[in-house]
Amino acid sequence: MTALSYAARDSLTMLRRNLKHAQRYPSMTASVVVMPVLMLLLFNYAFGGALGAGIGGMSGGITGGGGSSDRYIDYVAPGIILMAATSGSLVTAVGICVDMTEGIVNRFRTMAISRASFLTGHVVGSVIQTLISIAFVIGIALLIGFRPDATPVEWLAVAGLLALVTLALTWVSAAIGLMAKTPESASNIPLPLQFLPFMGSAIVPTESMPDGLRWFADYQPFTPVIETLRGLLMGTEIGNSALISLAWCAALTAGGYLWARTAYQRSARR
């Protein structure tokens, strides 16, 4: 077998290990899913009337087809779906930090396995779990009235973009898990990632924000992703948001991977 074949085999073994952990201890995954669902229900039922009326009065309709203000669910759902992707990053950081602090990684390093397999197994496993969580949140959104008009091709584009975003955030979270000293800190450090979509166009258009906050909202990573998802699902204008989203995904993936690899190598020298 070649070195690449050994690495793929060992990574698959680590992937099975992480998926079995998720199956045996589902509380972490469940808690990550609950938050986006609660936010979706809260903003749709508690705040949807007021926020929907404001957006409708400002833009003449929420949906791309000129829908009325009572369709706030069609505006907010893409942002909450993205929040499900950001929430999934918490699992990666905590899982890696637990392995690092409990000493199992040192045992792995004494075994004849690929060094890349530890991180690869965690990252791929977390991506799979997060995508399942995203599918669950989309299902809840459809049950409570979300009505996208996307074609099958547009749905595939949505799935691809969400997979890229999830991969990027997972690598960043992997690096956080390697740097964190305790699982508690590993669970707290990624929290800003979960709520950053709220500082974009997830809940209200950025045009309604004060100038300074609007500038931040327009140029932070999640706003173009939200606008791309909203455009694909609801037919609103995308503009150059898709290209900006892909650029952010590439930058975060590369940066997170390099950060995680460096942190993992440094931990081996301690």
C-alpha cells in the first residue's frame, strides 16, 4: 500500500471512531441542533410580525417575488440555516480538546498510524454531523411555513455552499480545539462564530443598521453567504455575493487548516 492509501485507511478508522462517539453520546450534537431551531421558532412566531412588517415596508416585500410582510419566515430561514452550520463547529472544538486533554492523542502518536488521520477523522466526522443537523433545521423550517422556490440545481448549489462553509468553520474550530486548555474553554471560544450571522443580514437587511454596524455587516464573511443562500432559495438578487462567499470559504479553510496543522505539530513537541 502507498502512503496515501495508509493515510486514507487510518483516516477512515478515525472517522468511524468519531461517528461512534457521536452515536453513543448524542447530547452534544442535540444541543447544537436545538439552538438554531429555537431561534427559528422565536424569530418567526415572536418577532416575525414586527420584523416582517418593517422589512416589507422598507423593501416592498420580503420574497423575491414581491411577497408580503407575513412571509418573514422566507427571509429569516436562510440565515438560521447558516446558523446551524456555525453551531456545528462547537462539536469539533470540544471533541478535539477532550482527546488532547485526556491523553489519547499521545497514545495515537505511539502507534503506526498516519499523523494526519486524527484531524482528518475529526473534521470529516464533524462535517457529516453538521450537514445532518442542517438538514434537520431545513425540515423544521419547511414544517412551519418556509416555502423556497429553488430548482433542483439551486438546491444542489445550496448544499454545496453549506458544505464548503461547514468545512471552513470546522477547520477553524479544529485549530481552536487544539489551542484550548480545557473543554470548557473550547466550547466558549467558538461562540462568536455562532452569533456572527446575526450581525449580518440574517435577521434584518443591513440597510436598516447604523452606518458603522452596517459597514461591519456588509463586509463580514457571513453576509454574502446568507445573501447567496437567500438568492438561491427564494430568487432574490445574488450579485457578486456568490463569488465573495467562495473566496471567504477558501480563505477560512486554508487558514484553519494551516493553523490546526501547526498547532498539532507544536503539541507533539511538548
